[in-house]
Amino acid sequence: MASLSSFRLAVAVAALLVVGSCATELTFKVAEGSSAKSLELVTNVAISEVEVKEKGGKDWVALKESSSNTWTLKSESPLKGPFSVRFLVKNGGYRVVDDVIPESFIAGSEYKSGIQL
């Protein structure tokens, strides 16, 4: 009997390790439509309430969700990176990633957040 209990315990621990390792790193892809006055971010994970703060900025600016996992900011003046991103994870909690989008971002490039979701 003791060996059956040990086996069940080992299976349970292995299952927890597999489930825990299924997290995905959040990435931000700068979409092709981005320019000096427009920033369009596409995420690989569902998030909400996305805001950015420009280099030296004091305020967070909200992006609009234009389609699933696509967030857009249009400005009348040139945007100044690097950009920090603040967002709400759909299963709860705000997160901030400082300077994740560089000043000289390249449309089509993907930038890793370092956050596992």
C-alpha cells in the first residue's frame, strides 16, 4: 500500500510541475502600421487596459483595443521612447514593464516583457 501512495504522490507532483511550466512569456509586437506618431502593439496573450508612458513622461496614456490583442495609440506629435507599458491581466492584477519598447523600435519587431502569464 505504501508504494501505491508514493506513486500517487509522485504523479500529483509531476502534474503540478507540468501545469506550472505552461506559462507563456508576454511579448509585444510592434505592428507594421506603427510610425513616429502611431504605436500599434499586438500581444501574444490576452491582456486589458493597456497604457504606455513615454520616456520622461509623468502620465500613462491609454491605448485603444482595435481588435483582439491589438492596441493602438495615435498622437499629433512624435512619440518618444523607450516606452513603459502598464496593463491589466485578464485573470487579475496590474503589471508594469519598464522600457520594454525601445526608442528606435522597428515595426514588425517583437519585444519580450520578461513576465510569464
